[in-house]
Amino acid sequence: MNARLVYLTNPVGGKMLKHFMAAGRELRESPLPAATQELVALRVSQINGCAACIDMHTKEAVAAGESAVRLNLVVAWREATVFSEEERAALALAEQGTRTADAGTGVDDEVWARAAELYDEDQLTALVMLVSFMNAVNRLNIITQQPAGGYEPGGLAH
């Protein structure tokens, strides 16, 4: 499978992507725990069906020491006992923030309140930005059919 566009080799795409990915670097350096960031990125990508991002975030999480059990259970996190209350709150917010068309109302007050109870304002801001960023990246990859399977950890200069 070949991508419809290779953003980095296109002058317009390369210029825009440079700025776009700078936001991703800022997110990685935010006060939101790195493990939570990878779990949220993976869950958003699962919901959207972005194979390239699932590939990337699974491999990055493994390289950072995440367990296969937790990664395999992200898709069914509600029934899994391996996630902290903070991670569960982040995953709930990520799901509702991603499934806005399905939910019709976006993130409900209960999910927001739980996340706000467990994360400080800087972490909560980073979480919201991460969910939004991942949804945008997923769409960039899905529209242009970016292939999955060949990603190497650190491949995007994490």
C-alpha cells in the first residue's frame, strides 16, 4: 500500500506539517503523564481506525516500557482492571471527545468533572489538546491512506 500523498516531500504539506508536528512535540513535554498520553493516543486512533497511528503509538508505548497486557486492553478499558483512575478518566474523556457525532453532546459533565477532579488545569488542558491533536492526525493519515506496519520507535523524532 502506498500513501496517496507524502506530506513531508510536498512543499506545502512539509511546511504545514512542520508547524503541526511542533504542537505534538509540545504535547509530549506537557505535564500529562507520558503513559497516559500513549494510551489516549492509541484509544483515539483505535476509534478512528487510523492504522498508522495505532502502529506508531503501540510501538512507542512498548519502547517506553508499557506492558502488552495494558496495550491489548485499551480497546476494552472499562472492563479492565489494569488502568488507574486517572487513566480511566482520561480514556473516558478521549472517547467522548472523539465520538462527538455519536454522542451528539460531546464530553458530558460527569466525564469532564471526573477528569477535572483527577488532573490539574495544565494536565487537563494537555489532555484536551492531545485528544484534538490525535483526531486531526488520524484524519490526515486516513484521508491519504498512510500505510502501517513499518514504523520504528522514535521515527518522528520523539
